[in-house]
Amino acid sequence: MKLIIRTTILSVLAWAAHGAEPYTLTSAESKIAELGATNFAQASNSSFISCSNLCTSDDHHVACTIADKAGARSEVQCSYKSEGCKKQ
């Protein structure tokens, strides 16, 4: 019983330390992130796959996936406030 309570308390504290729940992007914000990821992929001779549409930190970036011509996937962080991405 003590273990369950302790685990629950630690989970709550971890959630509280992170802040609020992940932010879900609006349609317009998703389009900005996707455009940035598409442009980043094209400049890297890759293809855009998808963006997560959830921001889990305060940096205004979401995880987007791109794939090179061989099919190898990689993740980039793309802004949803202004167009632009960065490699992780």
C-alpha cells in the first residue's frame, strides 16, 4: 500500500514540475510546423512524414519526422510560431 501511494505521489510531483499538460496546436500552428518541416526536409534531400501537433515544453517546437531517400527516418524540432526547424 505504501509503495502505491509513494508511486502516485511521485507521479503527481513529476507532472506538477513539468507544468501543464501538453499543448495541442491549432490548425494554423500545425500548418506552420508542417511547412517548416517540409522545407527543412527538401533542403536536406529528404521527405516530410509528419508532425506530432503536441508541444510538451515551453520552447514552441514540436517533433516532426522526416525520411531520407533510403527511408531512414529522423526527428527534427519545428517551431509552430514561426517557420523553422532544428535537428535534435
